[in-house]
Amino acid sequence: MTSQTSLPQGQPAPGQPPVPPAPAPQAAAPQATQQLPHLPAGAAPGDPAQPAVPGASARAEGSPARRPPLRIVMTILHLAAVGVVGFTVIGLLFGALGTGLGLLLVLGIGAVVLVGLVYALFGIAWFETHRVSGLYHLETPALRWTPQAGQGFKAWLRALGRQSVDGRMWRALANFGIASLMGVAVLGLAQGFVHSVISMFRTFTVWWQPGLLSALLCAVGIVGLALLHRLISVAIVGADVKEEQLNAQVRTSTAQREGAVRAADVERTRIERDLHDGVQPRLVSVGMTLGLAQQKIDTDPEAAKALVAEAHTSTKAAITELRQLARGIYASVLDDRGLDAALSALAARSHVPVLLDVRLPSRCSRTAEAAVYFAIAESLTNAAKHSRASECRVVVRVREGGILWARVEDNGVGGASVLPGGGIDGVMNRVLAAGGTTRLDSPQGGPTTLEVSVPCAS
């Protein structure tokens, strides 16, 4: 399914994948970008270069992260290190808590100690989160300090209070305490293992069996604690991955719903404006003209005929306006013949010459095609009304990962911006509701480029 005209230099050759335009310098090209919250800037939904969900791992088979013996050894070393310092740190924290409570009424010194204690707890939780994430290669979101809701001391105090009861922080602290306890046990078993081996070699000729059995039991205990640590840590700290996945899904759904609501509101406003400013006055004029013709039909038949002819012309113009208005709401050719044919008809009606290059191997979903179609339609309308462009170029492809991608570029004066309730705002909201992203680049002096990426299966 291909529709193609000659393309200017720089466009992709037939059969070659599209090459996105190089991003314009920041100072010379103001850009407006709207995308889903859970996606990184510049990434299209479904891009295979990005993990599908938080927690997905791109580790290759056979990498150190996938080698169980090495992972167990690293876990044992972690436990030994935490076992050395863990209870010392926990003792200092409890000491700070007791000091803060004891001095709370002494010139506020205790309050300062308690505030420092909250920051210390956050630091230990942050360390524990990164330790477990790095050890087991979890895509756990970084632990962040609760942001202030406002400015001033009261806002900071409220943020400190929310941080002191943060569930993620306390889960990481609980995991640190458990790891400290396991670390002490690992150190004890390691000491027993060494003693057993030494004893076994000292009495090798007579009583070696008990020493060997003791060494094996210590080794099994160390490995068992390492495996248990992985199980507990992934369950406690790794729970943040699932929580972040759910939060990302909620944010995505919320953004799409809000985009759909805003797009519908912008579309309703446009329809009301077009009816009020265009079709309605014309129909009122038709009614008045027919009324005058009715009054003159007996006394001045020729004038009445002229008035009827004028009303007939105005009626045809109103029908044309209604058709254009309906086409802006729903393009029937899009369902009947697909995006290729719909864009060809759109380019044929455009007041600005359009170089159209559409290469689609198959149909995408109705939602995706409609979002791209109306984005291109709005861009061509803006080019005809505002940009004083003499030419527009439209390129449409299905990119890797099942992304329907389109770029519209005109050689006009540029300076396009996103205004609340405007046409571009409506386009961005419609695309956002379909799960896609938009990128507007329109420096003063031109050119203006709008890129749209929508998942084919949206």
C-alpha cells in the first residue's frame, strides 16, 4: 500500500527505513513535546530499545548477573560486609533515638538529633536499595526524598514528617536489619568452617570424619543464608518494582484519559465555533432571502427569482461547509480505504502543494490511523492559514516496534506554538489519548515540523 511523489533531497530512498531529522539546536528551534509520563523523552511507545516495563532486564545469557555461583559468592561477601558494620550502625541509630528523645525538652537539642536521625535513616535505606538492586540487577526505582509541597519551614517540616513514615524507606531499613543478622550468622559459620578445616587436617589420620561433616554443614549453611537473603531482599526491596509498574500504568492511563477529555473538549469547541461563525449565519441568511422572495413573488417575479437563486447558491455553500465540518469530525474514507487513500484525498484538497510519501505494509488500528490523519490535516490547515508556505512534505511510515510514524514539514515562516484550546493542542491531546507522542519544532523563520508517533495497535 504505497502512495509516493517525488521527494526533495534528504528524504529516504524507496525501500529504505526513514531517517528522523536531526534535532535542531536548542537556541534556534523552540520545541514542544508531549509524551506519556512513563516514557523517556524522545522515545516512542513500544520502542524495543526501551524496557517494556520497569523491572524488565536486558541481561544477556551467560553474563555475570546470570551466573549463579558468582552471584552466590557476591551475596556471601555482601552479607559478610553488612554483618561487620550492620549492628554497629543499628546501635548508633538506637543511641541517636534515645539521645534525641532524652534531650527533646532541653533547648530543642533533641529535635535536632531526631531530624538528623531521619536523614540518617533515609541514607541507610537509599544505600540498601542500591545495594540490593545492584547485587540482583533489579530495575528498582531510586529512593527519593519526599518533595516539599510549597516553600518555607512548615512545608519542609511536613515533608520531613512524610519522609519519616515513608513505607519504602522502612522496608529498606527492615531489609538492612535482616541482612545484618544474616551477615553475623554468615561470619559465625565462616569461622566454624575454617576451624573445621583446620581440625580436619590436624586429625586427618584418626578423626577426620567429624571435621569434614562440620565443614560441609557450615558451607551449606552459608550458601543457604545467601539464597535466603536473595529471596527475602527481592521480596522486600523488589516489591518497589511492581509498585512502580502499577504507578506507571496508572500515570499512563490517567494521561491518556485526560488527553482524550481535552481532545474532545477542543473538538467540541471547534465544532461550536464553526457552526456559529459559518453555517449558522449562512442558513439564517438563506431564510431571510427566501422570506424576501416570498414577499416579492406576486409584485416582482423577476426579483423573487433572483432572490431564490441567491438562496439556492447560499444553500449549496452551507452544504459544502457542513461536509467540511463533518470531514473534520470523521473521515469515512479512512475506514473504507485506509490512511493512504485518506491522506491522498487530503493532499488533493490542500491549498498548499503537498509532496506525499506514504509507505504502509498493512493497516493499523482505527484509533492510530485517525490520530495520525487528523494530526496531518491540522498541520496542512495551519500551513495554509498561517505559515505562508509554498510547499509541504508529508512522510508516513511504520517503524520498528509497530509504531505508526508521520512527519509534516512546511517551508513557511515558522513560529508555531501550542495554545490551550488551539488546533495543535487538540492534535497533541488526541495523539496522547491514543498512547502516542508528538514533537513540534517551529523556529522563527521556519521550517515548521510536526512529528507524530502512535502505536499501531492502540
